[in-house]
Amino acid sequence: MAKKSVPASIKEVAFDCPHCGAYTTQTWFDLYATNRPSESRTPFIPTEEMLETVKKDQLLGEHMDVILHYYEQLLTGQVFLQTNEQTKYVSNVDNLSLSKCFSCGRIAVWVFDHLVHPKAMTGPEPNSDLPPDVLRDSEEASRVVSESPRGAAALLRLGIQKLCASLGEKGQNIDDDIASLVKKGLKPMVQQALDAVRVIGNEAVHPGTLDLKDDRDTALRLFGLVNIIAEQMISNPKHVQDLYEKLPESKRKAIEKRDVK
């Protein structure tokens, strides 16, 4: 049976989370506003230096963990909820809403009926087995490809460089990485995919930089090739390993004994 899929919508109480992609219940929140105090009239934006100062403050005592967690959440740049037990005069904030995913717990921000954070993915869904930093680049590329195909292509070329590094290569020159992977037994199909990425990505353009000739079609082909490489080099071996590890131990030992012979 196909997995149920419902696009994110302010009219639904369950939909595909724009953060994690899971179809699940969403909790909706109304918002209220208070004036900032006169001694702090602009929003508080912490820095890494402030976090380090907090870590060294011995006077915080038992409150240290709570305050550190708060600062660390602020530094992620993500929207989150913080309980404020002080009694203040508040105003309703209309046409601004938050939804919280039951699965991942992350917050989405809506203005009227439009999702403004995070940006909805309009490109292909990245392979979930990609290394975390490559996955982040691919997800960001998927969110900006409609507005900036060149930006998406630049992120994907950078992701290819990181992917090669995660597979044990230097991650500095795609051509050299391909040659090395071929010597290690890289499948011809994946080799061709990597070469296609190198050529489609423009051999003269450094990873992470914009190319004026990149268009949406180029970016979409790069998405597909990144996923092909991940499927062949990461997902398939992972699935085979999982299957093998589910065999009874006696059977695995018999296989290992046979292979030694």
C-alpha cells in the first residue's frame, strides 16, 4: 500500500512535515506579542562567544544546563517555543501561525495561508542515506531550485565533492576521485554517473560556485545523479549488510568458514 501523502496546508491537522517529510499530526499555535522592555529594544541574537562565556560562568550553578540548552537552541536559527511565566500585557498576532510536527518536533511558520519557513521542497527528495552535511546541501538545493537553479546546482556540485570525501577520497578534484574509486571497484554505472556530474557541473567551475549557464534542467539532472551515487555506494550496501546481519549466527559462521576455504 502506498504511503499516504498530504501537502502541507494551513487547513489540515495532519500533513507531510516540511522539515522531516513524515506524514503526521501537526499541532497549531496562535501567537501573541509583547513590547520589548526599554532597556532592550531590539531582538536578542546570541553569538558563539556568548555561549562560551555562559559555559564558564560558575555562578549559574544548577541552572547551567537549562541556560546552555536555551542558547544552543537560539544559535540553531530555528523557530522554537519557550515558556514565559511572567505576566505581561499581550496583543494577538493575527495572520501569523505556527505548526509543530509530532514526529520531529520542529516548527513551521505560516503567514496567512502561506508556508514561509522552511521553504517547501520543489526539487527531488534527496536520498536519506546521504551523509548529514551532503543531505543538508541537497535539501537546501531542493528548496531553492525553483527560485535559483544556479544556486541549487552550485550546492549539488559541492555535495558531490563532500560525498566523494565521505567515500574515502580527497574530495578536492572530482576527476582524481573518480579515478581512485574506479581502482577500488567502482561500478561502471556509478562511474558514468560521476563523470556525468563532473561534465554537467562544468569542469571549469569550482564546487560551490555559480555558473551562469546552469538552468533548472541541469540542476534536476544533478539531483538525480547524486541520488544514483548514494543508492549504489551507500544504500545498497547498507541494505545487503542489514539482510546479512539478520541471518542466524550459526549460518553466518558457516558462510565465513566457507569463504576462508
